[in-house]
Amino acid sequence: MLLNLICSDCLLEQIEAKNVTKEPENYLLTPFEPVNDSGLYDVSCPNGHNSKTYIDNIDFEILFDYSINAIADGYYREAVSSFTSAMERYFEFFIKAILRNSKTEFTEIDKIWKLISKQSERQLGAYITLYAQTFNGLPLLLSSNKEVPFRNKVVHQGYIPTKQEAINFGNTTLKIIETSLLNLKKSFPELTKEVFNNYGYQRKSDLTLKELEKKTGKKINVGGVNILTTISVMAGREIHINDDRKGNIEHQIERVVRNRNQMRISIFNEMPTEKK
């Protein structure tokens, strides 16, 4: 999976030269980098710069789109495994959000999570309990007589699913995560942002950059970009009715393939007007 990122050096040059432009042919090409687990990227752009960029996302957002890319490339077993990981990491996010809602400090939340971090059944139990307590009803889950046996067959028994089986499983996990996340954002919008900011890639990158700056004694120039993933905490597809991310997994496959083309960006003095 490749990400369309930004080159902070290119943007700085554009600002310093006061070369803001509305002409598409002068936009800057976005550099591509393979996805990693740190959220911080060493970027080599088409103009020869070497800079750093972080993504303003969280793990389950990236894992979900990673799964869709796997389907697009024909890796259906890997897609099912990654969909499962995305769902489990969302459960973690939800648990931490509800604990934070009870005024628990993040340091204590981390200690609590550590006790169940290696035990998926305990995590699921905690998620069900906290969801039911918060919303007075059970959350959507994988079916115990259909999706759970299928997932176990794929993940633990080496079964290679068909493309349609992977798509069906993806649509189920999409509904499970997004339904819960929308409830969370609607009921606790500021809390959701706070937990996202504490556990997202940006904070992780900030800590890494501080260590690098301390080690080298040099200030590091860094850019940031929010990757518009199918599931998004901060920029959900529910916000705009014509969002390109609308639709099920079949539609998302088409979208992620389109996004493998380099994009062009620019800085504007004011918001550009739409052409009629």
C-alpha cells in the first residue's frame, strides 16, 4: 500500500517564493511512500528533496484501507486478516475512549490496556460491556455461526478465501466499525478527538522527532497530512453527501486503485472557486 504524502520542503519553497498558484499545471506532485507502522515517513519527492512527513491518522483507519488494497492486488487471505486487525484496533480505541470519558488519565488507561493487550477475548468482552453500558444496547459484532468461523478458518487454519468472501467480510467489518464510531462521535465529539490525538500517528511521530532532534541537536522540518481513508475519525465520509469514499467495499476497491496515481497539490491565498 502506497500513500500520497506531501513534501514539506516543496511547500516551504512555494511559500518563500510567494509562488502560490491556482494554475493546475504548476501544482506540486505528491510523493509516494509505502505504508509503515510508525506513521512517520522519510519522503523523497520528484524535485529531489529529502524530508519527513507524518500522517494524521490512527492505526485502524490505515489497516482498513490496507485490507482494501490487498483485495485489489489479489491477496484475499491477507485482506481478511487485516480487516480483523482493523476491527480489533477499533475496539481498543473505543475502550480507551470510554475509559477516558470516566475521567481516567491516559497513563492509567495505558496500564489497564496492558493487562488485556495480549488477550483478544478479554478485549472483546470489555468492548461489549462498555458499549452496552454507554449506549444501552449491544454493538454489532461478527456472527458467531458465520463470520467468526470463517475468520478463524482464514487466520488460524490457512484457508485462502475467494475475492467475494473477502469482500463480504470487509463489508461486515465496515458496518461494525463505522456504526460504532458514528455513535461515539455523535455522543462524545470532543472526547473522540482527544483520544484520537493521544493515540494517533501524529503524537507517535512527535515523540520520535523530539528524540531525533535531541540526538542530532538540529531542528527537523516536518509536514503532516491526513490520509482520507474509508473509515476516518477526523474526516469521516459521513460529513459530505458527495464524498468519493461513499459506498461499500466494491466501490472502495475502485477508489484505492484510482488513488495509486500521483496527485497534485498547491497552497492558496484564498479558497479557490469551483468552475461552473
